[in-house]
Amino acid sequence: MTELTLASNSLDRARLLRLLQDYGVYAGVVALLLFNFAFTPHFVSSENFRTQAVQVAPVLVVALGMALAIGTEGVDLSVGSVMALSTSLLSLYLGYGPWIAALAAVAGGIVVGVANGALIAFVGVQPIVATLALMVAGRGLALVLLPQLRDVRDPGMAALGSGDVVGVPYLVLIAAALALVVAFVVRRTTFGRQVLAIGDSRPAARLAGLPVRRVLVVVYVCSGALAAIAGVLATARLTASDPTSLGTLMELSAITAVVVGGTPLSGGRVRIGGTVAGAVLIQLLTTTLVKHDLPPSWTQIAQAAVIVLAVYAARERGRR
């Protein structure tokens, strides 16, 4: 009888952990929304919802690239520095028009992605080390190109940052479109299946004849490009280029969104829907703390606690 009870308790715990990993992020979003509906003044307004959506857009775009990197059992710590580099390049090339400037910014992110991918795939450097090196170098290069804050006074950038279609901001539409594209790539393409296979077991992927090196380079190029796009979106929203602060701790927010969304750090699985919900959760958590007059440091502590909880749930499930 005791063995049956223990088995039942173990089964209930496993089921609870499975539900926490699969649906915990959605429950967290609902819980924070209900809390703010009830206890946060002026939360329920179209202007506030628009502000929240616009603020979460760059985080989501970065998190999409981070999800691909983590799906290969890697990580990209350079995303915040890529945002800073992209805002510097955007400001420097804005005299040639917003499209040329945006392309230059994205090109900068692609170059960083190629460097990351080459170090990881061909040199054999661990992802955390390679991207950490580019994190430092990228921020330094951004400050060399643009040592101080500069206002962005361009009608095209202003329209991107504040414009909308039937009330939905351009920034939100772009982030949503990119999320759909990445979700399609992961679920429906050969490249997506190769990413998951490499994350599940890189030696097995090599033995199966998969182009492991090429896929890894493309993954980090995508991460760099998406981080650069996020930098362009954030610059358009702020109407200023500030390489000193733009993208600071963005890697923490992106990793949190991905891990909380159900993508394990061990790789082999990518949940784009969960990543979207994770980005929304981080934004709501930040907003809740700020609107209740808690210092910004509490936001970082709360994010760390959420990461630990998500990793614990994934680890315990992996033991079953």
C-alpha cells in the first residue's frame, strides 16, 4: 500500500512539473493580468496596452533568435551589444535614408553572427565563451562608432516608431510577423528539423550526415540579424541612438523569455509560442513592479527567480 502511495505521489509530482513547464508561462501571464486588473490603477486602458505591446516588441524579436541558439544547446550573450552596434550604425548611415541605414544596422548584426558561428562551428569555442567575447567587442565597437547619445530626427524612423495600422503599432506587427516566420521555419522546414536534431545530439547529427557547421553558423547569423532588427525598432521607438545603454541586460530578458517559455537549455526543442508568452510575462512582471513603486533591481531579482524555477522544472522533468 505504501509503495502504491509513493508511486501515486511521484506520478502527481511528475504531472505537476509537466504542466508547469508546458503551461506555466501562460498561467503566469493570466495571473499577472488579473493582478494588474484588480490592483494597478489605470492599467486597463488602450494607451497602456499599446505601451506594453510596443515595449515588448524588441524583447520578443531578440528572444526569437535566442530560442534558435538555445535550441542547438548554445546561447548568444552578444545580443545586447548587437543592439548597441545596430543603433550606432543606424545613426551613422541615416543621412543616406532610413532604408539604407536600417540595412547597414542589420548587416552589422549579421557580421557579428558570422563571427559567433565561425568561432563555435569551426574553431570549436564554447558558445558561452564565443558570444561573451563578441558581447564585449560589440559594445566597444558601438561606442567607438558613436561615443555618445544622438537624437534620431528622421521622418521614416519616426513613422516606424509611432505609426500604426488600424491601431496596431508597426513595431508590434513586425515582431508578430517575425515570430510567425521563425515558428514556420522551426516547425515546417528542413533547417528547423536540423536545428532540433543538432540540439538533441550534435555527434548523432554529424553521424547522420547533417551539415552541422553550416546550420550553427546560420543560427547565429539569424540571432545577430534579429538582435540588430530589435535595435532598429528600439531606436525608432526612443527616437535616439544610445549605444551606452541600449540593449543592456537584454540577453537576460531574452534567455528568461525563452527558458520560461518551455525551451530547455539542453537543446533539442524550440517553443516559439512559449517564447512569445515568456516575453509578455517579463514585460508584465517589469510593469507590475514599476507601477507598484518597487526599485528596478527587484525586476532583475524577479527574473532570476523565474529562470531558476523554469530550469528546475525542466531538469526534474528530464529525470523522469
